[in-house]
Amino acid sequence: MQNVQNALNAASLGGRIKVSTVHAMSILSQSDPPSSGLFSPVFGDSLKALLQFHKENGSPLMINPYPFFAYQSDPRPETLAFCLFQPNAGRVDSGNGIKYMNMFDAQVDAVRSALNAWGFKEIQIVVAETGWPYKGDPNEVGPSMDNAKAYNGNLINHLRSMAGTPLMPGISVDTYIFALYDEDLKPGPGSERSFGLFKPDLSTTYDAGLSKNSQIPTAPVTPAPATPTTPVTPVTPAPKPTGSGTWCLPKPGIPDSELQSNLDYACSMGIDCSPIQEGGPCFEPNTVASHASYAMNVLYQTAGRNPWNCDFSQTASLTSTNPSYNGCTYPGSNL
């Protein structure tokens, strides 16, 4: 790395081209909770020398976080939702009280904590690889087309929101999705050959939200304020059938506990939840059902308006009836 840096300096490219190398999450000896993140002493002086190089040259530490492997080691439904950026109860970091709503942020912040613990607070983090396989061997837990779409699609939406991570708010970490193409000759389990957005014959495996026709321009996202605490009386405002478009709303009969999880999740994704804060145009009626309805729809509208953006663990569905009422306007997409 130093020789490459010396060559760049000699070519007057020092500082313009960054030199780094990629690391698996195994460089950490501890990562749960994220605030306790520590580098393994096994790498000791070598890793400290590498980090000192990054500090002196302004280059990033590159890591490969894979929530997929975290789910394989803990295959519970709540873990899957946490790994796929789907509505979940979240996990509270016992070290600092921060609630994490997805595994990606938790893994990245564990590295952030490890850097801080060693005195390298100025080093930035780049995610060199992350992804989810769309198929695998029969004995593998987690690979599926739906899971791959959900992970990569929700990851892209999370990064576009500029919400950042709890320890790096407002910073969208540079992230590279693994992989562009399947590696059909790669040895090992079937999942290792099935991470590609494209197949070896150049056909599309699935659209993760990166194609030109799937990108919907959105206004700059305001970081989400604290999720409002609301009473649990399930009162939903009467729909107002005006205009033509699609909206994402909770299905009838969904318990308030699930709607509160949807509300927490939506607001944690960086959407503007201020209209349902006290004094906002959509604060009344002050109920979990009403506030979740508004937040879920806003997330659907900003996340790409794909059917899977209005899933919320099968608690929501699309409607062509405009739910706006009085001074509360629900954003809608044209049919």
C-alpha cells in the first residue's frame, strides 16, 4: 500500500486517488452491541500500522458487512426483519441506549466504535461489499429472491435517505453491492454463486431499484424527529376519493403493536415525520393507526413506489382511494 501511495505521489496524484484494502468483519473481536466494537488483538500492530496509513493519507477503511451471514447464525423471523430493513421492534444498544432498526447500521457502527476506541476517529468507512443471495442449496437458511430484493432494495433506499447510521448521522456511507454478476463457477454452497443482479448470460436477475426507470426523483429528505408516542385507539380518518394515484395504507385489523413497529421503522428511514408531530397538519387524529398510515405511505412514495415497498411484513396494501383529509395531504403517485 505504501509503495502504491509513493507511486501516486510521484505522479502528482497523491490525495486524488485513495489507496485502501478490503476487510471482512472478522477483524473485529467484538461487535455486539455496536458500541462495544473492538478490533481483534490478533491483528495488533499490523492493523494499527494500516490504520495509521489511512489517517496520514486520508484514505478510508473498507469493510464487508453481510447481514445475510448474521441471519444464518440466528435464523429467527425477528432477526430476518432486522437484517432486511423491514419493520421490527429494533435492538437497543446496552452501552449507549441507542435503538438500532437494522443490522447493516449495527455492523457498520461496530466498526466505527472500534476505530474510535483505537483513536482513529477521523478515518472514514467504505462498505466494499454487501449483498444477499437470491437462491442457495436446500440446507441453506435465508437465500431467496424475495429476501434478495428486500435487502438490496431497502439498503439502496436507506442510503438514498441520507439518514446515516446512529453513530454517523446524516452520512450516507459509500457502499458497493455484491455482486453485479453471478459467479457461476465459484466453489462452495449454492448461495456463493447467486449474489448477482445479472446472470452470466447478461439477463437481469431482478431489479434492486438501480435501473433508470425504477429511480423516482424525490425532494431532499429531512432527518426524522423522534417517533411520536400516541394513544392506541385505532381510529382511521375517512378516505377522501379525490384525484388518481396509488397510496400505501395499513390493512384493516392490524394490531397497534405492529402499526407502532411500522411507524418506528418508517420514521427511522429518514422520511419527514414532522407532519405527524404535535402541531403538524396530520397530528390529529392522535392515534397509532393514523400516524402509522401517514408514515408508511410516505416511505412507500419515497422508496421507489414498487409493490415490495408497500409490504411492511404483509401488513399494508395499495389503494387508489386518496386518504387525505382536511389539511392533511398524503403524497400520492400517479397511476
